[in-house]
Amino acid sequence: MASSASLIFNPIVIFSATPSRSFRFRIIKTKASLKALESNSSDLAQNKSTIHLDSLRVLEWEKVCDSVASFAGTSLGKEALKEQLWLLNRSYEESKRLLAETSAAVEVFKFGGCGMEFKAIDVELVKSAIGHASRGLPVEGSEALVVASLLQLSQALQSNLRAAFKEDTDSYNRFMPLTEWIMDLITNQALVKSIEQVVDEDGCVKDSASSNLKRYRDQVRTLETKLFHLLDNTIRNEINGSSSMEVGNIDGRWCIKSRFDQITSINGLLMSSGSGVGSLLEPFSAIPLNNELQQAKALVAKAEEEVLLKLTEKIQTNLDGIELSLKTIVQLDVVAARAKYSLQFGGTYPDLFLAEDDAGVLTVNSCSPSGGTSKASLSYQTQREWVLYLPKAYHPLLLQQHRQNLQQAKKDITNARAEIRRRKVQGEAMDLKGNSDTDLRLLEMKVSKLKESHPIPVDFFIGSRTRVLIITGPNTGGKTICLKTVGLAAMMAKSGLYVLSSEPVRIPWFDSIFADIGDEQSLSQSLSTFSGHLRQISAIQARSTSKSLVLLDEVGAGTNPLEGAALGMSVLESFAEFGACLTIATTHHGELKTLKYSNDAFENACMEFDEANLKPTYRILWGIPGRSNAINIAKRLGLPKIIIDGALLLYGTASSEINEVIVDMERFKQDMGEHIVEAQNYLNMSRGLYEKLLLVEQKIEENRITQRYKMMNELSEASGLARSLIHQRLRQARELPVERSQNTKKHSNLHTTAKSKLQAAQAAPIYPANDGKFNVEKPPTSGIIYHFNEKPVQIPKIGDLVYISSLATKATVLKVEASKDEVTVQARNMKLKLKLSDIQR
């Protein structure tokens, strides 16, 4: 190569040189630099992982994982679930997917479970069967049996799911993605039938599996019977000490067992001898039969292997489907365990969001915490935006421990009552009855006490502008538990678990959760408690991002109070400006409380302390810095007044005034909380009254509509009746000229001067006189009316019940006008005036 050649090696090093030793040295050095960079990156990732694991250790995440895994039904499900929960580099999308799976499983269990129980499946045997079949080795009978159980479970899940779809069509979408998983399971009924035909319930090959197998097994049974009778007769024929001998079997060969010091005249092979097992003797007469038995057993084993090989071939044709079904069943077991845990402890589906997403801010029309436990005591504002919203959150391990203790206490009561009943039945000494009753009362008191000492939940409501929350309070006041509760809630939401809190739950997705809690003293590294904390905080500061959650317990503690307070203030300001998405710190330093008044990114909270009973309440008071209670506690505990006065003098008037201001703030806060509760009660009452008013208004409107509809029906009936009457009158008016013409022809011999009178009288009834002549002026007294060409009509009386044929209804007579040939009647709610010809008696 020419000396002027220009060589470029990677973007890292650019130079010109000849192929000399120095050139090779530079190449080697550059490669070494690359390896160093890779090593540093690997070390950085490993250190971050180590810090993260240490944080999860102090949060006791491992215990939570064990608790969740205990709900899995299979061994592979437990292992897969623990591995899943310990995965550190999970993305936001993966967390949302896991939550969707858990939510679907919760819906399935609320619907009835659809048979999602997997304890009956030995997945290890299924895995072993798949391994044997994949290598061409015959599966064992027990392995084939669990394969059949796996396929039957798959079919049962699909059948139950289809039944659920028929009952509730919306369940198909609610159960997604579990719906797709279950419906994709392999259900080969032909393979299940083949397995059941050759393998019994104990996993043994049936005699009916093949003719050769049945013949060889019959031969084995025959030989064993012969050997038993032979050895039994041999023992009976033995004169000395035959009672201490018995027929035995060792390694498949029949023999005679006797004591170690037993002397016998039986000739045979001594198979074993010792003081522990005695002597095992195979008589010479039994050797041929034992040899024949071994050969027959070998033939049985070969026949069984042939049957299982044929069965293995059938399994091999469905091996991929069986393996896929096994993976799906394990995956379903994992999701079901997460759902069971969430339901068992009353978890809530968390609304998980990315910190930089504007939609992640939650607006709640309720209040922020004021120390109470009612829903109305949530806030000192009526509307606020929250970045972390955890109402009534429980520490999962405390809740689990309380439930276990309560269950154990109830179990002890049940056992104690059963023991008392047993003693009564067996008639044991009654002097123990008093002790038993006393023990039972003590156990019942223990249960009552456990029910009253339920873990106290905490409320966490952190505003969207808050980057650092400072919690102050006395020792054993619950500050560390609060930190762990938030850290575990964030980790549970990220891992696809429901959060043990009331609804609604809104929590950011954190890429990492760092915690510095407890004593970090290290003797091996010559680190004090203070140095251990500083080292941990430094590592957290270096590795936290804008999406991280940082939990610091007793920041600035372990050294001079002034220096510790200054260092703690600087650390928290650094986290607020350049550090994590959210930092929550606990402290005893009063100086850290003042950060809120100079930086909007800070928020104060304190643990409530009951001065009357001198014990913490484990509730958080928001927006209030904690105050010192040491001197007040000492005063209530009876410390001499001279000591109290000296302490107050040394403590300073300014500090006392600050404490008094804090006391006033706490009192105002509690008063405001009570007023809020009262206002909320009034609001609830007004809502109830408003709902009742709406209900009454609705009933009034319904009644108005009903009355209007009834009136319309009555008007419709009246109009129909009126129309029928009008039509009847029209028909009568049309028929009248015809009747007049007929009457004119019939009486043509009458005088023309009487024609007009006769025509005028046509419309009125003509009454017959006693002499047979018609009298128009005077009505008859007999109650009968005659019309021309009509039958006589009976005149009704007032109050008579008549029938109106045109309306097909009955009516009551109200008024009779015989001179007008009319009658007034009451039909239902209508008053009608009709002709006498329109009614019938």
C-alpha cells in the first residue's frame, strides 16, 4: 500500500498511516475503546437493573408476587406469572395489554367463570408427554391421560363460552382477548376417545388394548397364583417356626420371608439377609416358575409399549396443536390468577396513562383529603386536576395479613366448637367444659377485635403541577407505609394488576420505580446509615428519568440536623427541577416544609396524630405541614413542669408560634372538612328531594296523559254515537216522502180540504179513540202509541231500563215526552234524546 493512502476506520477514528506496527496498535486500541464503551453501557444497564431490584426488594414486591402466584392453578402458571411480574423493561403498551387481559378475566369470573379452573391439569406431565412424543419415544399411560384431560378442558371452555354468548351477546366483546384464545384451542375428540379406549383412570394400559396384552397378563396372573400356592404350601409343610414365615416378593420374584435368626429346612437361594429385613429365600422349586414369570412380564411390557407407541403416533399428528393448547392454558392460568387476586382483595381497574399525555390529567368534581374517610372529605377544592388519584388505597401485604389472621381466627372458633361437640358425644369429663367455654369466648373476642382493627386506607391525591410531595409526621405514624403503598400500587398497575383502592383510580405509567427506604448501612463496604442513603440517592438521581417514580424515606436523616436539612432541601429541589416525574419524600426536618411556599412544584402533607389518645390515626392531612408533638406528648405523660418550661424556652418562642399556626391550620382544615361533609349531606338530601320531585312530576304528567287519553276515548265514543244517530235520522228523512205518497194513494177518497191536515199530522202520532176513530188531539190512556204502518209502541216510565239497538247498549230512562214521541235516557256517561222507536223495553 502506498504511503499516501488515506485510511478510515469507523466513524470514531480517522487518520492516515502506513501499514506499520503503530497502525496495528491504533486499530487494537480503537477496538479496545469500543469494547470499553460497550462494557460501560452494559454496566450502566446492569447498575440500573440492580438499583431497580433493590428498590423492589425494599418495597417487598416479592411477597406481592408470591401472593398473586398463589392464585394460579398450575405449576407452570405460577412460574410464568412470577417471571412476568418481575419483568422490568415493560412498555406502556404492554402494561395496557395486560390490564385489558385482566379486565376480561374479571368479566368472565363475574359472569360465572366459564370453567376457568386449571388445578386438575398436571401441566408437567403434559410437557413430558410432548417431549417424549417429539423425540419418538412412547408416552406413558399417565401422560396420555393428562393429554386427554387437556383436550377435554379445552372443549369444556369452548362450550361454556358459547353458552355465555347465547345468554349475553355483549359478552363476546367483553371477554376479549380471552375469547380468541379459548376459541383457538385444539379439541380433538377422536384422540381423546383413542386414549380412553386404551388407558384407564389410573393411567394404566387396559387389558382390552390388544389381544396379546390380555393373553400375557392372564399368563402372569396364572403364574403368580401358582407361585403363591407353592410357597404357601412350602411354609405350611415347614415344621419349625412356620408361623413366622410369609410369602413375599422382591424385584418381581416370589420368595419366603423369615426372621434373621430363623432356622429352616427349606432349600433355596438366599436373596438377602440382614437384621433389619430378615432373610429372603427363594426355594429351588419356585425358580422355574419365577423365571417363567419374568419372561411373561417382559412380554406384557413389550405389548404395553406397542400399544403406547401406536398412541404416541396419534399424538404426534396433533403435537403442534397440543403444544399450542398447553401454552394457551398456561397463559389463561396466568391471566386468571391476576383476575382472582384483584377480585379477592377488592381491586379497582386503574386508568393508566403516560405522564406527558395531557389526557392523563383527571378532573374530579369532589374534594381533596382533609383527614376524614367519607367521600365528601376528599378535598379542599370543589374541582381540581389530579395526576395521581388513589382514594382509600390499601397496602396489599397489610390487607392480606389481616385477612389471613381473621380467617385463621374463624377457623380456630370452628375447631373449638367441633372439639366441644366431640367431647359431649364421647361423654368426657365435664370439668373441662368451663375451660372450653372460656377458650371459645376468647377466640370470639379475638375475631371481634380483628374485625374492628381493619387496616386503615390512605388517600393519595396529587395535583398535576406537583413534582415533589413532602410528608411529615411522628415516628410509627404510617409515613413509610404510605410510601410503600404508592410504590406497590404503581408497580401493580404497570404489571396488569388491579390496584387495591376505591374507584376511580388514575395513575401514571412509570418506567422505573426507585425507592430508598430503611437502613442502608453496609459493614462490608464501610458505609454508615447516612452514607448508605447518600449512595442510594446518588444512584437514583443518576438513573431516574422524567417518567420515573422516586420514593425517599427520611431524607436528610442520620447526620447533623442543620446539614441534613440543607442537603435534603437541595436533593428535593434537584429532583423537582431535573429529576423524576414524581418524587415523594418523608422527613422530620421542619425546614423542608417551607419549600412549598417558594416553589409551586412542592406540596406538603402530614400524618394526623390524635393528641387526646397519644397515637397516630394513619390518615394524611393534605396541604398542611406537620408539627412537632414531642413537648405536648411529654406534658401529657406527666413530665415535670420545670422540664417542660425549660424545653419550651430552649425550643424558642418563634417555633412555638409556628406550631400554634399549624394547630390553627389543622383545626380550620378539620372544620372545613366537617363543613364539607355537612354540605355534601345537604347536597345529597337536595338531590334526593330533586329526584322525588322529578318522580312526582313524571307521575303527574303520566296522569295528565292518561286522563287526556281517556277523555279522547269518551269523545270518540260520543262522536261515534252522534254519527250513528245522524245517519239514522237521515235514513228516516229519506223514507218519509215514500210513506207520504203511499198514504196519499191509500186515502184518495178523503176530501182535498183534509189533505193538508192529514199531511201535517203525518209527523205526529195518531191516537185511537174508544169508538175506533183516530183522535189527534187527545192521547190515549192505555200507554200505547200507533203509527201509520207501524206496530204499537209501549211507552216506558222514568227509571225503566231500556235497550238501544243502534248502539247495542243499555240505558236508563230520565224523561218521557209522549207528545213529541221522544224520550231522554242516560247511556254510560252520555245523556241522549231518542225517538221511542229507537228503544226497546
